[in-house]
Amino acid sequence: MKNRMFILMLMLVAIILSCKKKNTDQALPLYSGSSLIKSIHVTDTIGRKLLFNIHYYDSLKRVIRISETIYSNLTDSTNFIYTIEYYPGKVVMKKANANSQFYEKLIYNLNSNGLAEFFVRYEFNSPQDSTMEESYNFQYNSEKYLITQIGSIPGGSSVTSTYQYTNLNVVSINFISTTGHASKQLYYYNGAQHNTIGNFNTGMYFLGNSCYNSVIQSSMDSSNLVLSRYSYNYDANNNITQCTINGMWPMPCLSWASVPVLTSKEIIHYTYY
């Protein structure tokens, strides 16, 4: 059962991480008409708060801090701070609570193009006691889009995910695990609207290119079962200001920092700098 749950989690992370940056010292331009995301406010369909994030950036438009508030009910909330540190060939992300107690550390080793080629996540049982929970290896094409990801847990199974693109969008992901499980997901897009909630818009260039257009549906290839549907509102600059998600399946080429999937039906509101 534990391996089965891990395989599912690897598949979800594979989609989230399938997202350009030449190096860690020079940020790339955003898509035309888009901006850096300032805040993300997630609610359920009747307006109850689920999460609120504020993003902070340096002069190179790289994210350096994310403040996060998670709401467990109408009155209770928990605050976390993510700090992102940049080093030659490496990005380190740390998650701590309001008392500076560490919960997680994420380390990304970068290739010569400044893209994450290896990722490992540690959980902290105490400030001195950490456990490696999972790791990932990434490969990219010449256009710096993710094409292969291998995720594994220490002493456990692994999942290989391969990506197919059309018009700069992921149209399918194939998953194969070492336990023999295989599946394929398909994705559909609104070709008239650009994606403005991608890795460029959250200052996470090291995660690679995001899909160019806005995804509107994901489904299983074998059964045509619809996994999720997505709809959007836009502002006068054609930036996405609201995304409504029906279904728990994450979008491809978008990181957790821009599309936190918390429930099967939620509304994500965006503001920009």
C-alpha cells in the first residue's frame, strides 16, 4: 500500500515539475504581457479560505521568499515561510514555521544551463534530525522543456515519466513504475490564451519552461475518463486572475508555487506586481 501511494505521489509530482534560465545569475524575460505573481489566494467554491501566499523576488526576478498561510477551518490557520537561496550550481529551499522550526529542505542541483537535474527532499523530525523522503532526476530537450523524470524513494520503487509536446504544450505524459504499473494522461489547451501562472511568473526559472497556453482539461488515455477541468478569468493585460479547478489532478508544467491543488473543487485568485 505504501508503494502504491508513493507511485501516485510521484505521478502527481511529475506533472507539477514538468515545467529556462541560462544560469543562476541572470533571469530570463517573462512571456509577453505577463508579470510576476504577487499573491495567491485559494478558496473553495463557496468562498471559504484554504490558503494565502505572498511571493517576494530579488532584482533578477528570482523568488527568494514565500509566506504561506494555511486555513484548517474558519478561524484556525498555520503560517509557514519558504526561503529560497541561490548558489553556483544549486538552489536550496527551506520551509519553516513562524517559530523558525524547520519542516522541509529541498535541494536542486543545476546543470550547465541552470536547470534542475537532480532534486532531493528532506523532512525534519527535529532541527538536527532529517530524513530523505524522495529524489528525482530530470532531463530536458534542446528547448529546455522537461522530457524525462525519474522519481524514487530510498529502498523503494521508482516511476519514470516521459513527456510529449505539441506547440510548446505537454499533450501527454507516460508513467511507468518499477512495480509494473503504467498509465498515460492527456492534456488539452486553449490556444488563444497564454499561460501566465508558470515558472517564469513565480521566479522559479530553474524548474524549466512551462506550457505556453492555458490547460483546460486532463484525462486518462485508456478510458477517456476526465480527471480535471480548468477555467480562467483574465485582466486587461491578459494575465490570469482566477483559475477554477474541478478535479484533483495537477496541471502539467506548473509548480506547486503557482497552482496549489488542495481540494477537488477550488478557486485560485492571483494578483501581480
